[in-house]
Amino acid sequence: MKTIEDLLRTHPFSQGLDEEILRLIAGCATNVVFEAGSYLFRAEGSADRFFLVRHGTVALETFVPGQGPLTFLTVKSGEMLGVTWLVPPYRWAYDARAVELTRAIAFDATCLRDKCEADHHVGYELMKRFVPALVERLHMAQIQIADIYGPGGTK
């Protein structure tokens, strides 16, 4: 049976992460499973966890009045999910729903924040992994907006 440390070693998020830091953050992690259709978290709830998706697909959704839920991003195996745990007041801004059976590593946000505060090198190493993913998601949103509005700038 694989340990959390073993699972972390194989996830792209952890590639190149110092073994000591990997062991340290593994103490904040658990292995979780979500059935298709279940929610990992809901908008306005406490952002008390962060996830590394090991297998499966998660739809990030926002509620649009008169239309219902709108998927604005899909997170797949090998990606991370839920950076809101980093920013006070630590509340989710959207829903995350498993599209299919999804296996993930869930980190306790308070535990991880405490470890980052105690050792800023740990926090820096984690930020080096979060920031590129956030920049990539902003770039994807830019492309999506360009596709919606086209060259004339209006829909």
C-alpha cells in the first residue's frame, strides 16, 4: 500500500521538491475519493483544504442567475485545485464538482499555513508551484475571453 509520501512523489506538483519538505507537507495530507457528481467544496464555504488531483476530472462552476451552474474550468489528473486557502478570508469563490470518480490528495489548510509560517523556505517552495499554475489559468481565461468576443471585441 502506498503512503501519502509515495503518492506525493508521483504528482507533478511535487516534482523537484526537496525530500524534507515533501515529508513535512505530507503530515498535512490525506488521500480522498469523490464519486461522480459529488462536490469537493461549495462557494462561500470555508477554504480549509487544497487538492492535488491524482485521477479524475473536477468541474469548477459558478452560478449564473437565470442559467444555473456554469463550468468555467476543468481540472484533471496531475493538476492542483483550490488555492483560496492562501488568501484571507479563506472562503471558496466557486463550486468544485467531481465529473467522474476522482482521487486526490487533500491538504489541511491550517496545518499547511502553519508550516509555511514556521519555515518560510517551505512557503517559498510551495509558492513556486502555485504561481505558474495561476498564471497559466489566467492565460487560459484570456484566450477564452478572446474566443467569446472575437476580433471586434463585442459579442
